[in-house]
Amino acid sequence: MKTSFFFENWTEREARKFTKKAMSAIRIIENNPYTFQETDFKNVRKAMIVKPISLYYRINQNTIELLRFWGNRMNPKEIETSL
């Protein structure tokens, strides 16, 4: 997602709040990558940032790969093609 999406569709306050929560989740992932919910995809976990948006990430041997933000209202079958 582009940062401009947030500023075009959310108020500045909402966008800043989301950014703060996303950065907080990324710090948690960095320190303890197994904290958040497992998914049906191999080595992929999901961190809910705000109710309508989650962050999907993959745990590799020595790295964590941030895959994408996903709108939780979107068709969950479509996530597979984007991971």
C-alpha cells in the first residue's frame, strides 16, 4: 500500500495512528516473530494492525520478510496469489 492511499482515504490523524500501530507491530515481529497468528501458508503469519488491515509476513531461517498489508474485508482467497 502506498502511503498516499492513507492520506487520500483517511484523515491525517487516522493515517498517523495506523502508521504508529504498524511500526509497533513491526518492532514486536522483529523481537519475537512467533507472537502473531499462524496462517495456512508455509512460514507466513498475520499481525492485525487495525481491525480492517493486517500485515502478512514470512519467517525464513535468519530473516523476516514483510509481505504485504491486506484489507481484512477483501476476499481471503485472493491473498494466496499476492503472497
